[in-house]
Amino acid sequence: SDLQQAQALRRHVALQHAHCGNERATLAAIRTHAIKYAQYHEDPTAARQRMVAVRTLAELDAAIEAVFGGRPDEVARPLTEADAVIPEMSADAG
């Protein structure tokens, strides 16, 4: 879901920021990933354009909210085996 993508991307940003220690390095490292997340949006072109335009972490957070919705404190349902993108990777396969 979009909410799960928003949460995953925000978590990715938080981990990258903890690793890099500053906004510039974090943004440089995370922009490519944010753009890739956009390809799974229902309007991938608009989502990608929004992510490409980001220049600060605050803009990135606003773009995540605009593109995927949800706020950092909103809770998505937990993922299940049925959510596996590649069926062969689920526990039931094999």
C-alpha cells in the first residue's frame, strides 16, 4: 500500500541519516531510492517528478506525504505472506 511505502521510505531516510550524520549526505544517498519508490505509485511519472525536485529533508518528507500519503505516526497493517511480490519467496512456496 502507499502507506507502507511511505513508512518504508521514511524508515530508510532515518537509517540513512543516522549513518551519514548530515542532511546533505543523507539526501544525496537517499534521492535515488526515493525516486525508485515512486515507480510503484499509481502515477509513477508525477511521483518521480515530485521526488526529483526534492532539495532538503523537509521537502522529502513533504513529498513522501504528498505522493504516498500518511504521516510518520500513522500505522499500516503488518505485511503478510500474501503481500509477497514474488510468490516463490513466500513461506508457502516450495
